Amino acid sequence: MTEVRFYHLIEQRLERVLPQLLEVSLQRGWRVVVQAGSDERVEALDAHLWTFRDDSFLPHGTARGPDAADQPVLLTADEGNANDATVRFLIDGVPLPADVSQYERLVLIFDGNDDELVARAREQWLQAKAQGCEASYWQPDDSGRWVQKA
């Protein structure tokens, strides 16, 4: 059964949260694909992940790169899974993949300050539950730690 985690950004920015979650994913030995809403967003994230912290290296590439299949973290704006990831991150309100069962885990990160993205996340919650997925909802506490709320 696919696990679907919803991460509700309240006072945090995606550019801060995503690298942390990707680092944890890599520490667990997971292959990851991150689907963004546009090619421009992929390019911006690609640049950010190389420089987000001076003391860290986050190996990744984009779906447009010649070695996409070899990347532990792959950034894309389409539904492809060129690196055979078992974990898929969805940002910018992109829809659930057509076949959620091909993943062990889906991670939806949405901006709580954007009413449209919040409404879309609610719809995706219902879709995930209707498809038999195990869904959970996470919010940061006052110290910034993620706490499961549902």
C-alpha cells in the first residue's frame, strides 16, 4: 500500500524544507523523483540544491540530463520516473500520478498561504484515500519540527 504524506508549509519555505526531506530520503537509501509544476521551477530547484548549504552535497540531476536514470534524486516537470524512484515528491500542486501503486511513498508539499494549493491538497487527500492509500497530514510545531496531525 502506498503511503501518502501531506506536508503543510505554514511559515516555512519549500526551498528550506525540500532539501531537508531529500537528505533524509537519501540517508534511508531511497531513490527519489521530485515533480514540479514547470521546467522553470525545476531549473530553479536544480540551482538551489547545489548551493542550499555550504557544508552539504545533495546528489541530484534533472530529467533533461543525459544521466537521468543514474540520479538518486531526479527533478522533473513531467510524470516520468526515469530513475526508477520508489518515492515521489509532488510540489506546486501537481496531480497524483496515474498509478500511485508504483511508489512506496508519495510526499505532497503545499503552501498553506495559497488557498488554491490548500484546496488542491484537500482534493488530493480524498483521491489518495479513495485509492486505498495510507494518508497522513503533517504540520510544523512551534520549533519547526514536523508533527503528524492526521
